[in-house]
Amino acid sequence: MSFDFSAIGLLNEGLIGEAIFQDWLGDGIRITETGKARSATRDLAQTLGGKENAQRDIKHPAPLFSSTWKAFWEKGLPGLLQDVSEVVHLEKIGNSLEQGVCDVVVTGQQPGFLGGPLYTLYKIATTIALARRRTAEGRPTVPVFWSADDDDDLPEALAPCYWQPGEVDLRRAGAAGPKAGKGSRSLPVGELPVSFLGAEVAHWLSMLVDSPSRETKGDNLAADLAGIWELAIAQKWNWSQLQARAITRVFSGCGLVIVSGNDPHLHEVAEPIYRKILAGQEGLSALVRKQGQDLVQGGWHAQIGPRSLAKPLFWMKDGRRIHLRPEDSEVEAGSIRPGVLFRSLVQDWLLRPSAVVVGPGELAYLNQLNPLYAALNVQRCPLVPRLFGWVGPKGIDTGLLAWRNGKNEVSKERLAELADKAAEEAGAYLQRILCDSLGLDEDRAGELASNRARRYRKGVLAMLSSEAGRKAADERPAEPVWVFPDGQRQERRLASFCAAAVWGDEWVSALLDAAEAHLDCGLRGAWSEFLIEV
């Protein structure tokens, strides 16, 4: 079975992302008067460079690939890949990276329920397409997926939903499975045991494989994923191991290198950059704060708020993330984990990528991080937009998809902004109560109020997201429930491995082809959305 795909409209004709993302897709963005305008098309052109620039000198290998990390990565390949030939292929890729004779392009996402949101696969497909194009032009390039398994945002990880073909209702993480155990909410997502919700997914996959009405009956992807889940449960894997194994299977044969953001061997390699960060942490945070102010003055939004600025680094202790203070400089590098403020910079220092594939939210906060790169002498590589798209039944009215891009939906960024404001006001009010009514000193009251406001924000954001989704769902057109799950953009809500298992390897091939077409459109300055009809 083959699937058709087509471009269905320009991205900047919809309302995808904040204003800065739309400007980047168009004429470009300039944060300061002296800064050079950057646009998505210019960044892509710089990444590809043209055949006349294909020849280059062999450079020094990226720090990660020339370190002891590589030996640990190679040791794990037989457990990651079922096919011995693929193990050999990735070992050859690793040797090329160690010798510095090939480049990398990278993208990333935290592990999530059933692979996280569908756009995770769109990011990876774009990265693979970009690496293939550079390689074809004479610059060997490897696609890299950075699994942000050190993240601890459990509500986000559990947000994706799925469905059983033939059913009219969506299924949700944990609806038929166990609740998070004590302490699970403070664990990095990658450390969650597969026993948490794994049986739920394994049961669904087995039902899917055995379904007599399954259109992709001759396809092995669903059966292979079912086998991976069964093995993961039997061998007591964690979410990070499961995510890596499943992604490797979905994109088998693509030479994808998966890097774990929670790997202590990786962070040991990053010790030199961590020491620089710790030595100037306060000044670096101030640079990002000032850049945020410049973004606001330019009519955009500052993505990185006070909490992330105040806690830019963490260290792993007994499986938990703890705020790393400047005075904790004796902590071993292998236990350090960067927060949102330094994660991308550490990634770029370790990998020296030729490009990073990003979505709207990442584009917004990465522009706020620009001053860090100059301050720490880390090269800033081009950014390339990920594929944007839909999966729909054959013959779907594309006008309905344009409806989804309309003003009926409150953006994720706007919801976060509203939750931030509510938490800020609640924290300030609570601090006044603690000071005025209980007589606490200002520092103690501020600390208590801040901790409570942070938890309050999560609850407020969950409520706002739920109500916005419910309202949009009530207004959505009468199409299959998986087209507009919970009334939201499909790629943000539908689970990655749900789509992969239901539609199989041929759908993945169509996804990779759509990513190639996405780059073609981008080079013409006509960044577009795509539809894959199934």
C-alpha cells in the first residue's frame, strides 16, 4: 500500500507559532538594529550551501564523538538494533564521526507516552532528509536525535492520545493503566519504568496486530513495535531505552544516531563547558534576560522566564533533579544536567552540528539564547524548520485543515503566558500573606510562595489546556476523531507510535518523502504544510 502526500498551503498563511516564527518563515528576524536578519530560507540555504561548496577540509571531530562516550554508545548498539547489518552500519558511522570526516544535523524531543506527539516523527524525518541532501551534495552528514530523557515534565509526556481503528473515542495515557507511583513525578521522564503504562500499550498493539480489518496487514511495523514493548516489559527497561529502540525501528535503515540527554558519560565530556557556565552563571543569565527584553521590544515574546533563569543547571542525586547552585562547583560533571537555559548550548558544544531542526517554540527560545553563544565562544549553527503536516482520510476536505489553523484555538504559548501571569500574581499575594499575617521574613516568605506558585502554575496550565481543548473540540468539524484530537492540531496531540503502528512502514516512507518536499519548498521561500492521505 502506498500513501499520497501533497502541499496544502503556505505555513505563513496559517497561525502556526508566535509572531517571531512567522517572521522567520518570511523576510527574517533582527533582534537588534545591528544584528543581521535571519530567515528560515537563508538558514536552509546556508546549511546546504550548494554543490560548489561541497568540498571541505577534514575538521577536528566533535567533542562527543572523539571521547570515551563513543565506546559506551557502541556497546549498546546490539541491544538497540535487531539486524546485525544495521549494527555494523552504525559502527561505521561512529568511526566516521570519530575521525571528523562527516557532519551531523540534529533534532530532539523528550520521550513521551507512545513516543510523544506526532511532530517528534516530523522532526526526525526532516533531519534525515536534510542529512541525505547534504550527503548527496558531497558533504557526508549523519542525522542525530537527541532524546531529552533528562526532562521531568510528566504532564507533557503523558499528553499524547491514541485510538483503536474502528473506535469513535480517543484513548488516553493511563485511562486503563496504573497511576504514577510515589516519586514518579520528580523522576526524569526517561527514568520512568516501562511497567508504568507499558502493559496498556502492549495490549493495544497486540489488538492492532490481530485486528482483521487492519489495512496494513502485510506490514511488519506494528508487529515489531508490539514485540519491542513485550521485550521492554520482560527486561524491565525504562522509557528512555524503549523510546530509542522504537524510534530506531520506525526509521530503520536511515543511519539515525540516538543520543541520550540523561547519559552521564555524555555529561562527563561536557565538563569544560560546564565549568565555564558555572564560573559565569549569573552574568550569562543576565544576558538572556536582556535578550528577552529586546525580543519584547521587537514585538515578540520572551520564552524563558524567571524560573528558568534562576535554575539553569541541575544535578542528578538519587535519581532526582536538584537545582545546582554556583557554590556547588565540586559536583562531578557526569551528574550535571542543563535546564532550558543551557541545554541547546551544551548540545551544540558537544555535537558541533551543521544545523538544528526546530519547531515554533524552540525557534522562539533559541533566539533568546543567542548572546550565550558569543559569550561562551560556541558556534551558532543555522536552524531549519521541521516538517508541518496532517494525516487524513483519502478525499478529506483540506478546507477543514485550514479551519484548524484559524483563530479558534488558543496557542500553547499563550496558555503558558496566562498560567505564568496567574502564578506570578498568586505568588506575590501569598508572599504578602506570609509576611504581613505570619511575620515571616521576606526571603523565607518568598521561597515558600515561589514553591507553591510553581505547583499552582502546573495546575492552572493543565486546566486552561483542558478547557481550551474541550471548547475547540465542541466546535470542530465532524471528521474522524484522530484528525483533530481533543480539538487540537493533530501533530501536537496524536501519539507518534500510534500513527506509525496503524499506518506502517509505507506511511513512514511517505513521511520521509514529504520531508524532502518540505525542504524543496523552503529553498523557494514557500514553506508549506503537507497532507498525507491514508
